[in-house]
Amino acid sequence: MRKTIAIILSVGAFALDGWAEDKVDFVKSIQSIFEARCVECHGLKKPKGELRMDTLEATLKGGESEEPVLVPGKSAESGIYKHISLPADHDDIMPSKGDPLTKEQIETIKKWIDEGANWPEGLVLISAKDRAAAKAAANRLPEPKIKEAPVSDAEKAAIAKLSSGEGIGDKSSAPLVMALAQNTKLIYANFRLVGKNVNDDNIVPLADITNLSELDLANTKITAKGLGYIKGNTNLTKLSLANTSVDDAALKQIEGLTNLMSLNLYNTKVTDAGLASLKDMKFLYKLYAWQSGVTEKGAAELKKALPNIDVNLGFKLAKVEPKKEEKKEAPKPKKEEPKPEKKKVKKEEAKQVSFNKKCPVSGKAVDPAKLFAINFCCDNCLGDFTKEPAKHIAKIKGPGNNKCPISGKDIDASKKFVIGFCCDNCLGDFTKEPAKHIAKVKK
Ligand code: HEC
């Protein structure tokens, strides 16, 4: 007896479920198609063919032609269905750009119309594009209010002085000092390319450039003294001190640069203690701190003061120590000899030979000391990777792995895939986003 009741009940439940699922639900099945493929052109703003499809009322009203667009219960008379089911090469097919709707989507829309074109009252559609833009705007973090200042004579003179290369070299070795964009007084200054020639005294003129907004001091000989000259440049939003000897004490000089949004401390001597100088930089959202003394712990501590900050600590790089160059020990080689000598040195240095000869990021020649090695367990896995690096790269969690990324087994140190780079910057870029650059790794 009990059994019979149970069976009747379950059949009843099944029938109800089946019925509810059968009918096309607008919100679940139609809205996303219209928003992704129609409303961009048939929305509130400049609707194509004067047809708006963002509300039920507008859709029922139709467009510029006589043809009814939506006749609830009658798909065959509805312009929507007629246009979406035209042959792909027809002039009037909708959507008028991109792929035609899929068979499934067309069938769903047909069914929806034939079932009466239910559309929840008052529901207004927003194109997928606008929806994404609105979402991005809502997620956007506040930005500092930077006011462009009138360009003073001192500022003009400072820009001219820097651009002349005075004190650094000639004009050809001058740093780049230019407007950040058209129609702005904000200034971008880049010393990276003249890096090693730049010392603290060379950047004194920066103090007069009130509109200085982005500054790249990477690779320079800048120290705490130099940072002292820019501590008043409060319009700075972006600063790179990468590859400099900047340390915790030096960082203290710039603690007043509270409009900074991005700071690069890659390969500096800064440690967790130095991060205390950053805690009032409430717009600082990007901090590059890998190859520095900053640890996860320090980053977590800083995040308490600056919850939106993204601290990039990169991967721990397996350092490949180059062999000492023989050149230096040997007495000056005769002019005719350097060639074979050089070759020998190169070979010694490059115990690991990289797969590629050109840096996949810059295209320049590979420096045998800048390598990214991926270890495998056996020739098969190494072979699989070599055939299709892009397919497997997502499994690479940084260089110097100790489990095979393909099999998961322990590695055999002699089965390596080594990628060479021209410099630490490119190696760093690759390490940050291997998947982005892997396609460029060519023999
Ligand atoms: C890239 C823009 C674009 C997209 C996307 C687009 N349309 Fe159109 N649609 C047009 C233009 C333009 C017209 C005006 C007629 C013409 O010039 O071909 C039109 C006309 C129409 C008409 C006829 C209006 C009338 O006056 O009778 C219908 C119905 C229609 N579209 C339905 C759709 C549907 C349904 C979708 C989504 C599946 C869609 N359209 C997507 C551009 C677009």
C-alpha cells in the first residue's frame, strides 16, 4: 500500500516538473540572447531600423517598416523570428553582424513566441556591452585627483635641461621627458634607457617639474639622496625604481607621494620593514616587489592598511650562476685572438643551453645567464611540452619546478626545457605571465 502511494506521488511530482521546465523562461533563455546579440543595435540609443527591443512594449511597437516584429503566439508572423532564421548570407539576416544565432537559439526564440512571448512586466534589457561597462565602472577603484598646474618657467627650464642630456651625456643619451598624452600638461619622464649613467645629481631638475606624473628611474644609480629630490612631486602616480639599490631607508623619502597608484620595487633592497613608508598611499593599487626582500608576510601586513593593493611577488627564480669569465683573469689577449676565446667563455657560461636564440619578449639575443628552466621527469614529457608549449604552459608554476608539470612525477634534472632571455626585465615579464609570451618562444 505504502509503495503505491509513493509511486503516485513521484509520478505527480515528475509531471509538474516536466511542465514547468517545458515552457521557455524569458529571463533564463531569451534575455541573454537579446542582450548579447540584439540590444546593442536595438536599444534606447539610436536604435537601428528605429526598432527598440529593450522593453516588451517597444518590441511590440516594431520598427520603421510595416512588418510586425513580435506577434505573441505566432512566430511565423513575427519579424524577429523571420529575420533570425534567414539564410546566413541573406542581406536582412539578424543579427546583421557576427555569426547567425545557433539553431538552438532560433528554436528557443520560436518556441518562446509561440508560447505567447512572456516577458516579465517592466523588465528592461541592457546590452551585454553596456552591462559589462557598468559593472567595470562600479568596480573601478577611486583615483587620485590630480590637478594640472600652469607650466612655470622653472618647469620649462627643467624639462629643457633634462632633454639636453646635460650632466648625463649628450643629447642622444638624454632621458625621455614628454607630455603624458596630447592635451595634457602632465609629464612622463623615463631614465630607464640611460639607466647606468644617471646618478642622484642628474635628477635634481625633476623637483621643478610640478606636473610630473609618471617617472621611470629603473636601472639608474639612484639612492635615498636622489629620492629626496622628488619627494615634493606629489602629482606622481606611477614610479619605477626597479633594478636600483633603493632600500628601506631610501623609501622613507617618498612616503609623502600619496597619489602613487603604481610603484615598482622589482630587484631592489627593500624589505618588509620598508613597506611601512607606503601605508598612507591610499591609491597604491599595484606594487611590484619581486626579487626584493619583501615577503608574503610583509605584503599581507601592507594589505591591512591598503586593502585594494595588489602586491606582485612573482616567483622565486632559480638563479643560474654564470661561471666566472676567464677573460678577466687572462692577460690582455692579442687582437687576433679574442674570437675563439670568447666562444670558449660563452660555452662555459652556458652550462644550460636555451632552446631559443632570440629573447621571446624583446627579440634580442639571449643572455646565457637569463634563463627560465622547466624540469620534466622523462624525455616523453619533455617532448610533449616541446611540441606544444602553449598547451601545457598553464601548469608551469614558475621556473625550477621539482615535479614534472605533465606527469606530476619527480623530475629528472637532465630533462629540461630552457628558455633564454636577453635581460632580467624580459625574464621577469615572462615569469609573471608565461602564457602571454610562450607562443613567441621559437628555436
Ligand atoms: C549590428 C547591428 C544590429 C544587430 C546586432 C541586430 N540588428 Fe536588427 N536591424 C539592424 C538594422 C540596421 C536594421 C534596419 C534594417 C536594415 O537596414 O537592414 C535592423 C532591422 C531589424 C528588424 C526589422 C525592423 C522593422 O522595421 O521591421 C528586425 C525584426 C530586427 N532587426 C531584429 C533583430 C534581432 C532579433 C536581432 C538580434 C537577434 C537584431 N536585429 C540584431 C541592425 C542590427
